[in-house]
Amino acid sequence: MQNKLNIAIDGLSSTGKSTLAKELAKELGYTYIDSGAMYRGITLYLLNHNIDIQEGSSDVEKALKNIELRFVKQRLHLNGEDVEDEIRSMRVAGSVSEVAALPIVRDFCVAQQQAYGEEKGVVMDGRDIGTVVFPDAELKIFLFASQKVRTQRRFDELLSKGKDTSLEEVEKNRLHRDQIDSTREYNPLRKASDAKELDNSDLNVQEQIVKIKGWLGWIN
């Protein structure tokens, strides 16, 4: 590859977007941005400050003025504090889709995300990257996997971090998030018309990267 590109990776929760995007960025020498972590960081702040997350709440608008999100070595820092582990909790997962559905929150994050991509060479994953954040991205990927695989992946991730949960709880949370992400009125999750589909139900990360590098070879 010669010129640096922007790569957008979209898909439902627990399809392995962040894992793939992180490894792909490392392979290409690109910058990785986890857009979902930004929404999780805002959710954490709102929960910690007992702020009403209902749409139209002036408290949310005020809170955003007090929120600074930065990535340090691919870990999210909220107002100078590393919160990467805390934002992966079920507590945050249970509210993040509602927070991310708020137009004022989406606009706040999208503006920052687009700024990251101005100089190219960015791999960003999320739910509206190819349709809203980087509609002109040179490569757009829509990632998916079977429901069983997605639930097991999320369950295993939480167990590895010492979180006390069950497959049933994980499945319920995943279905809840899918419903909100796909049906929200403002910038819902949808596949960009020019996105390439990638089913990774039976593919490891390196196998996915091989396929993607093939697509990149056709672009350059």
C-alpha cells in the first residue's frame, strides 16, 4: 500500500470490531480509534453523576461541556483518568445504547471522530462510521457473526476480566443493544451501500486481516 486511507468498520455488538480494528491498525501502522469507548466513557460519566439520560435533558448537554475524552496508548481517558476497564462493565453496557442514541451525544462524538480522520491513516470501528463519520472512507467493512458466537464472545470477555455474569444476562443485554442500535431514529446502525461484508463467525483475527489486506490491495 502506498497512500494512507481511512478504514471504517461497523457492526453490531460483540462481532469483534474493536479486536479486529486494533490489530489491523497495528498491522498497517495506522491509528486506531475505538468510537464505542467514547460513548461508554460518556455513559460512565452520566451514571457516576446520576444524570438523567432521557432525550432532551438539559443536564446531558451541561455534562458534555465537562467531559474530555482522550486516547492514551489505545486506552480511554475520561477527564484525565484511565477508565478503560470500568467502561467495559455490565453496568455501563446496560445503558450505553440509550446514551448513544441521544442526538446531542452522537453529534459530540462524531465531531471528534471526524477530526481524528482528517490526516488519514485511521482505523475506526463503531456503528455509524461508514455511514456518518467517514462516509468517504476508502474502505468500509460491515462485520457480522452468528448470534451464538457473539453471545459467547462477550461472555468469555467478561469472565476473563473477572466480571460476575451469566450467558442469559449477556444474551439479554446483547439483544437489547441490538434493538436500540438498529432502530434509533438518529444515525441508526446500517450497512453502507458500498461496504464489504465480513462474516467472522469462524475466522480468527489474522484470517480476517488477510482478507482485508486483499481488499486494500485492490484499492491501491
